Amino acid sequence: MKRAANMHAALAAGAAVFLALAGTWSAAAPARSEASRESSPERLLSRMTQAQSQLEYEGTLVYLHGRQLSTLRIAHRIDDGQWRESLLALTGPVRAVARSDRGVTCMLPDSRTISLPSADGGSTLLPSGPFDFDRIRSHYLLRSLGQSRVAGRDTDVVGIVPLDNYRYGYRFFIDQSTGLALKIDLMDNASDPIEQVMFTDVSIERDNVEQVPIHSPAAGAHAPRATQSAGTASDSSAHGDWRLTALPPGFRVVMHGAGPDPSADGGTRHIVVSDGLASLSVYIEPAGQDGLNGATRMGATTAVGRKIAGRQVTVVGEVPESTALMILDGLQPSAD
Amino acid sequence: MNKDPRETLSTLMDGECTPPQIRDALPDLLEHAELRARWESYHLIGQAIRGEPLRGGARAIADGLQARLAEAGASPPPANVRALPGRGARARLSRVPHARLLPPVATALAASLALLAVFVLPLDPADEDRQLAERAGPMAIPAPALVADTPGESRWQNTDPVLRAKLDHMLVSHHERVPAPRMPGYVSYASVVGHEARR
């Protein structure tokens, strides 16, 4: 209880700092337009999600993490209802990703090309799913943070502030004309940005042609779609031969099934846990596989791992390390 | 793609593609196994020409290296992973020794293997690839860096290319398969491809 009280106090302070900083920043922005005053954070975020799947765009992104800055070229195209997206690093070693509704192919410095088919065969899975605001509001504050300009375009800014230390916060800079997110900041509990992704130039080809409308999200209509076996919110739910005995508040299993076989020997189990916004994957590899022993991170992505009952278990996701550790520590073989 | 895909690939690797060319070429390049292999080959040659650390994991060299290093009595390269704090099994695992310096014999062996990989092994060994490497003249290959980037600058803060590749695979799978509400796709993958070791 004491720990929870301390956590809430810290969170309240963090949220206050976050909003204060946001307020200071937004005060320098241009005056709000009549239209955006009527736009709730929920409406803006829903519009953003729609725009992501409906618009064609191309541009240059910068990715900032700590003192590292990378430049990326992105193209998102829709042909005959089928979307394709490519992302190419313009700085450093050549790294690239090509995605479509059929899956993803990724070229990275350390690995052979990673090719994964879409989880459900590509028929229904969108590049990004809708938000379940009822669920998100249980663990985050949603705030309009005014307007700003990104890549020469006017944006509405929405903040999502976590109510505890188990998750990160976000700032979305959403293009007023099209709904496309032009800048996204991932914030830690001290309201400092961990990662920032921003367009420096963008061409939106369907701009003003097929504008994505602003509409009210239907309450409760945006439950996440599970592509495999759907889990429950139980803290001790069983998934195959394994049980998750401890989940952070608000997190629940949204998918479990066969994994991508990163070991190439088959038999890897994959469990996905989410709070409606943040998510992480638990990979349980076959006996005899080695892997991460400890904790590490890449940008905002945390990875923790160790052997449990002779199986290599790795937890990966954009959550604080303590959240990933809690889930790792709570994983037990069902046979126990 | 209108022109020869191999020519497009070379243009892309040289950084001479225009944005529309990138948009049109990249998905096709990544979907064809032969072009992907050629890309890896170009990539490796480029690293060697620039005297950059060769990332063996990309070409399955790492497994061979580790096996050979083990035969030479060396431990795997130090994995710059923090041991989890704490209790029970975690504490026992954290006591596993893993930070030893590579002996000179192993370092020389690593250099030999990497040179072998560049010039001899069939890594999609198109003749023009080798000719390109040979025309580049002497290459300064920092042998100790063949199996380890500078600590703290690597992907996943880790010096083991095999482990990094495994974590990359898990991360890509995570982004692709998570059915929960997500950020716009480019945000997730910007973090995947945005990270690079310092040159």
C-alpha cells in the first residue's frame, strides 16, 4: 500500500510536470482555431488512426533517441485497396523495412533479412488498430495540448499521460488538414522524451481529396482484435503450459499462440500483453536455446530475459523495465 | 522497376536514388531473395572498404566464429547486458562469467574467418562483387571489432551479434503481430531501423 501511495504521489507530480511543460509549450503556439477547440483528444486520435490507413504519403522522418539522430525515408502507398509501406535509413549502415498487408520484410545490420507474414494472412489486420478509449482512460489522462507546426503544417497536439509508472506517455502532433500524425514523442515518467519521430517534409497525395473526417468514436466499440487465441484480464491466466501470475495494473493477455520461431527450431510460444496502448511480447523458446540473460534496451524498447524451468524466456516491449520484469518474474510453468 | 534490379540496388546502396526511386524499388528489392542476398553482399563489401566492424551475424558467420573461438579456449565476446537484480535464479544466472578478453589467437582467427567470408565463402558471390572489393585496394579491418562493436554503441547495448539478431527478430515480430491498438506503423519501425552503431 505504501508503495502504491508513493507511486501515485510520484505519478501525480509527473503528470503535473508533463502538463505544465505541455502548457508552457502550447502557450507559444498560435491561437487555437474554432475547429480544433471542438476536437476532443479522442476524436483527434481516432482520426489519426483512420488517416494512417487511408492516406498515401511520402516524406523524410527524423528519429531521435538520446543523442542519436537518424534520418529515414518513408513511403506509404495504397494500390487497389492494398497498402504498402517502405522505410529506409538514410544515415549509417543501410537498414530498411518493407511492409504490406502480406507481412513485413526487414533488413538490419546484424541479421539476415527478417521476413514475417502478416499474423492473420493479411486479410484484415490494419497497419494500426483503433483505440479502446474506455480502457485507456483507466490508466492514462488524455489531454489536448494546443497547436504546433511540424514540417510546415499546422497540427493539433494530444497528450496521453500515464497514471502510474508501469507505462510511458505520448504526445501526438496530428495534421489538422489530413489527420496524419506528423510527430510522435514517447515520454518517460519524468516527462522527458525517450524517443521522438518527426516528419521534416511530407507529401500527402490525397490531401484535400479524400479528407479523413472527424467523428466521435463509439464508446466500447474499439476493442482490440485478437488474431489468435484471445486471453482474459486474469492475473493468473494459463496459456498453454505457462501461467502469468503477475500482470501490472491494466495489462492483460490479448494474444497467445505459436511464435515466430526466432530460434529456427520451432516450438516457440508467443504471448502478447497490452493495456490498450502499450504492449509487450513474451517469447518462450524450446529447451536448449540460449538468449538474453538480464536486461537491455534499444531506444524505448526494453528487453529482459532469463531461463525459467529450462526454457529461455524473453520479454520485449515499449514499456519501463520494471513492467517487463514484473511479467517475466510472474511467468511460471503450469505444471508447477 | 524499369531498369535492371541489380542496377537499382547499386544506385540505392550508393545513396543516389531519388525519393520516387526509393519508394518504387525498396519493396521489390526486399521481396526477392536473390536481391536481398546481393544487398547483404554489397553491404559487407562496403563495410570492409570503409574499414568498419564487420557484423558477422548478418551472414551466419557469428555461429562459426563462436564455435571456433570456443575451440581456441576463448569465451564468447562480452555481452553488455546488465544482470537482473535480485533473487533466486536471477542472482545465480548473473554470476555466470562472461567478460573475458579475446586472446590474440582467437582475434587472429576471427580476422581470418572474416576475410574468408568476404573473399571466399559463397555469400551470393557474384563475380562483380568480389571484383569491386578487390578494386578497392587494401582494406583496414580492425580485427578486434570483428565480433564486437564499441560497448554501449551497439544495438541492444550488446556486443553479441547473434543475440542482437535474435532480439531484432523478436522486436519485428512483436510490432507485426501485436493486435492491440498501435501507433502508426512508421513509428514502431522507425525505432527498429533508426538505431545504428556509430561509424
